[in-house]
Amino acid sequence: MTVIGVLGGSGTVGRVVVDRLGGVHELRVGGRDPGRAADACRDVPQAVPMRVDLHDGESLRAFCDGCAVVVNCAGPSYQVLDAVARVALEVGAHYVDAAGDLAAIDKMEATPPRELDERVAVFSAGLMPGLSGLLPRLLEPGAGTRLDVYVGGAARIGELSAVDALLTRGPRFGTALAAWRDGRRVPNALRPLRGVALPGFRGRVHAWPFLSVETERLAAELELRELRNYTVYVTESIPRALAAAWAEGGPVERHVPAVVEAAEVDIATTGPYYTMLFQSGRRRLVVQTPDSYALSGVVAAITVDEVLGGRVEPGAGLAAERLDPAAVYARLVADPLVTGADLT
């Protein structure tokens, strides 16, 4: 059987990867806590727990050596960057990162590993970024058209995810309140939409404009006339917590509890759910899940199968730009973590 290594396999994202790939491949489930890794392997055929520390080069190399693909579900991604990918590639494995972003690819491309001539490194193989830049392609928005993207809902935010959220600022992440129009980013083009009803979302929600680098690249590639990208919140608790943290400054870790607590307010309001809504002209795609993090694990597992099937070209890139949207969508709608999917 093919050996797949899953780092962070005891977390929410990693456990789904282990579940989806278990029984089909031989798995190594890695983490700093051997007990949690062993628990993730329980009842999963051909899954073996291994203690591994991402910051310990020796244990990381031992974990990756012999794997066909290494899947990273550990974080925070701003610390991981391309470190795990380089080790995986050096020992002959492909690499899939359920998170990661352009900052990681930038660092890798600054001194590209020669193994990328034959191996694959896919970053952002999750929900957002990931599906948020991949699935809009199913609408086939043509040059000169407009695309609207709404992604969000209510989801618990762990401490590591809160750190990543607090760091999603700057030119390699995106621009708040911006839109894409006529071939360029337009700052301060949009305002938050408060108390609006959107297809697929529960009740009235708040949509905050954020032109992510992922959607900006999508707009440029498809030569769209306009793209509007919104992050959707059940309440204004998370936007307020993030704004307060950015205004106050200081160590990121100091603001983590406030972001985690803000997410709990949203959960208490509607219960957990997440929706992706894409609209272009008369075409619309809605995808719903009860757990955004778990669905990221589904995407990472699908990416592994696409890589092993030879359907991803060698080199480093984002999942949204390297995967086949129709193939991924077909797999998604068959997964129990997708509770609603409508392409019209």
C-alpha cells in the first residue's frame, strides 16, 4: 500500500484526512502528543501513530522518509511556511498543505528545490483559501463579467486558527474593502453589508468586503470585469475583535482569547454552519457544511488522490489553481460533510 504521512492528524482537519484515506492507504499519523496521535489511529486500518515535532528536523525527516505524500494539517501556517514541504520533497515525497498561502510559496520559490521538477507541492488545499478560489470556476465566468463571492458562517476558532486570522493582513493576504474592477484592485470600493439576507445563510448576516489574494488572482486570470469578495459573519463579534486587535497592536497571542470568544458568540447565535455562495450573471453555486475545518480535511484528502493519480502537474502552487474544479466538486457532493450543494 502507498504510505501517506498526516502531520497534525489528531486535530479537526487531520482526523478527517485520516478517516478519508484510512483503509485505502497505509497512514503515518504524526503529532507532538503520542497519545492524541494514537487516538486518531484507533479504528483506522493501516494507521500508525508517530511522535514528530515540526521544529525538530531529525524527527520530521524520519516521519517523511518513505512517504509517497506528506499532508500537513498542523500550524500555525505563518510559522510552518515551506519548512515541512522542503523536507518532504528532499526525501522523495509529494506535499499537500491544508493551509499554507502565497507567503509559503514565495519563500519556496526564492530558492526552489530541484525536486519540484518531478514532485508536487500544493498549498491552501482547504476551504478558504482553497475551495473559495476553485469552485467559482464552475460558473465559467467569462471575460468582462462580474463574480460575487460570499464565504462564512459560524465556526469555532481554535487558538492556532485565531493566530492565523490575526495575521491575515498585508499584500500577500488581501485588502479589506477593496474590489477588482477592470483589471486592477480598487481600494475602498466597497462597504460592509450589515443585516442582509443571502442564499444559503441563516437569517440576516454581515458581509465584510475583503479582496483576498486568491480571488484577486482568479479575477486577473479570468479577465473579469469585476469581482467582489465578502467574508460573512453571523454577528459582528469577530470583525470587532479583529479590528480591536489590529488597532491595539502588540503580540498577536495577546488577542487570541478575544477572537476565540467572539467565534463562540456566533456559534451560540445560530449553531455551527458554513456556506459558500458564488454568483455570476444568472448562475449560482451554493455549498453548505456544518464544519468548515472538517471540510478542509476532505479537500486535503481529495488533493492527495489527485496528486497520486498524476492529475496535478509538478511544481508548487495553490490548490485553487492546480486542481480540476469539476472533479473536486463531484467528490465533495458525495461526502457526508457537504449537507447542501446547488449549482444552477
